[in-house]
Amino acid sequence: MKTPLHEPTLATILMVEKAIKRRGDYPTKKALWTSLPKKVQYQTLDRILDYLESSNKIITDNHHIVWVFPDNAKLKKLLKESRPLR
């Protein structure tokens, strides 16, 4: 792995996270990269995607990027109201 020129800022990470979360999935990294509202270096995008994948917020399969983090409000409500199993 190459040494990064710089680390992504929190604002950039949140921007990429929001874009993936809003759409749900992207067929390629380039599709995600071109859809971002602000310019991001491709190396920085790779770094962010590595972070999101290691934190289990996205999965990538054959360059297909999918949001998998369970942050749905309905799911949170169901988990809060559910009874624990013994």
C-alpha cells in the first residue's frame, strides 16, 4: 500500500458516507467519485472506502459499493421495544 499524501478530513468522510447512504449502492468507485458534490482526490476516496469497509458500514464486491450499516430509525425502534431472548 502506498503512503498517502494526506489523510481525509472528517467533513470529506461524512460527505462520502452520506452519498453512499442516500443512494444505497454504486456500481463502481468512479460512479461514486463523479457523483460527489465536491472534488476529492481518487487516492483519498480509496482511503475513505477502506475505512468505511473496515468499520462495517459498506461492503464492496467486484467494485460494487453497498451501504449495509443498520441505522434505520424503524430498526432502532424495533430493537428498543423487543424482548431479549434467554
